[in-house]
Amino acid sequence: MSSLTANTAASTLRTDAKLIGLVGLAHAISHFSQLVLPPLFPWLKDAFDVSYTELGALLSVFFVTSCVVQAASGFVVDRLGPRPVLFLGLGMLGLAAFGYALAQSYWMLAACAVAAGVGNGVFHPVDYTLFNRKVAPSRLGHAYSVHGITGSLGWALAPAFVVPLAMAFSWRVALACAGALAVLVLAVLWFNRSVLALDVKAVHKAMGTDAIHGGEFAFLRIPAVWMCFGFFFFYAMALSVVQTFAPAAAGQLHAVPVALVAICVTTYMVTSAAGMVFGGFLASDPSRCERIVGASFGVAACLALVLAFAEFAGALVPVMFGAMGFAAGIAGPSRDLLVKRSTPANASGRVYGVVYAGLDIGQAVAPLIFGRLMDHGQHRSVMIGLAVVQGVLIASAFNVRRVRREALVPASA
């Protein structure tokens, strides 16, 4: 009997690891697609005779579309299951990249940005539904950790992939290769489609026709869902500031050489991935996820204030960004557990779709606020603003727990 139990446990571990790896691979392509165009802006600007503002508008189109699709796709995931929606999303990302490569006008690029936004919008409802339904609870923290790490690696891969190809051949070849990469990942998932299968009818039958009393939209009346939405809105704002304006602002405050400013984001992303590994172990106890998030972003906010007010050598600025990234990365798996613990049974896709739409909105809003500060030379205000947003994240995490307890919402298993 003990041998049989051990074999079953080992089989479950192997199955979970394979599922986590496949979902993480798909998630990397999602983040890869978000940054596939910006590194090519110098080429696209000349090719289509457009301004950087117009090129930036392509990203706005992408994220607005992704936001709408992300909120809507959760309902489709709950009804049809995550696997077909995941395949559709990857297919749309590949199609969009090939469309970019063949574009003959700016408006063709915009149309492809819509297609890419549609593809990008499905991943969070799909990924977390698969994790929450198929991964053993004791390994969920590690699943969320891998999910965050692969996303960060996808961001890091995009410029390293497309820029050398554009320099060696052309921007069209670079984007065509990006499309081929998405198709390759789709093929890998297709050949392993049995791992991604989820019997939606069985899940619905086990939990009742609709475990949320009041119908499909009743989850929108749960306060904790909207608190999670707000949390991810501010989380996206903080990430957007780090990715765009904070390195340049810190560089101005501490006279940092341009070469060192350029590596601040890379350092942040790499150490954030390392922090997620550590955070995955801490998240093994879901009851402490709010405290982990609060402590992590508390440290990150303090580091942002040090960058704003302290005097030190410019060479230490990338180190400070690395420490900030590690602290924020630790919060990653616990951040995702905040949503899971606020998710009613049989509504994973819907809740994650709405909650993670806050990411797209936050990434659309932050540049409007912090870009204006940069235009007016308010570099210290950028760093103070980053610390304030990180402070709001601390309050938001504990507020999620408060409203969840007050509402006594039955969390999903």
C-alpha cells in the first residue's frame, strides 16, 4: 500500500510539473508579445514615417484590446474550458506577428495590434483556471512562482530576440521569426494537449449548476473581487514606472552613466524572477499571503525612497533596482493567492479575467501620469510616486483580506 501511495504521489508530481511547465511556456510568449514591437520602434519609425507618439499608440491599442478580452474571456473559459481558449490565444499572437511583418501601412500595424491584444487577453483566465483546478494545493505557490518567472523571462527575451535579427536581416524578418516562435510553442502545447485537458462538465456537475448564487455575473457583487482588481491596477502602475521612467529618473538624480541606466530594468527583472522562486516557498502557507505582500512591497517602497532622497554613487543605482526587484518578486506568488482565496467555486475564469484586466488599465494609465512628471523634470517626484504606489499595494493587500472576511465568501478549494 505504501508503495502504491508513493507511486501515485510521484505521478502527481510529474503531472503537475509538466502542466506548470507548459502553462509557463505559453505565458512567456504572452509577455514576449507585449514587448516585441517597442525594440523595433527605430526601424518602424523610418519605415512608416510616423512619430514615436503614433508608435506608442499601437501599444495603447494592444493593452486596451487585451483588457476588454481579458474580462470577457473568463466567461468563455468557464464554459468551454481553458485549453481551446489557450490555443486560440497563441494562434492569434502568431498571426499578429506575421501580420506585423507583412504590414504595408501604419493602419495595418494597428489592426495587427488589435489581433495581438485579443491573443494576449486570454492567458490569465486560462492559466489560473488550469492551476487552480489541476495542480495540488501544496504546489500552487510554486506554480504561481513559475508563472511569474516565465513572464519576466518573456519580457527579457523579446528585445534580445528581435533586435539582433533586425540588425542582421530586417525588422520584417525579426517579426516573422517572432510569429514562428509563437507557432512553435503552440505546436508543443498541441502535442501535449492531454495534459491541458479539463472536464468542464464534470467540474460543473461536482459543484452544482452554478456555485455562485444569482447567476454568472453575481461574482461582480463580491467586494473582494474589486479590491483585487484595484490591487492589480496599482501593481501594474508600479511595474510600468519601473519599466519606463524610474531608471531614467534615478539616473538624473544620481548622475548615473547611460550604460548603467540601461541595465536597471534588466537587473530588476532578473532579480524579480529570483525573488519569485523564494516567494513560491513562502506561499506554501496561504494564510500569510497578505503579510508577505505587505512586507515585500514595504521593503520595495523604502528602496524607492532611498533612491529619491539618499546620496550615493551612481554605480549603486542598478544594485538598488536589483534589490527592489527581488523584494517585489517575493510578493508575486502570494499576490496570486490573494485572488484565489477571493474566488468563489466554479468562477476562476471570470474572476481572474476581471481582476487581471486591472493590469492592462494600470499599464495604460501610469505613462500619462509619470510621463508628465518626467517632461517637467520632476525626477524625485517620479521615485516618490513609485514609493506611494507601492505603499498603496500594502494597504490594498490587507484590505482584500478584510473585505473577504466580512463577506464570508466561500473560497475555491
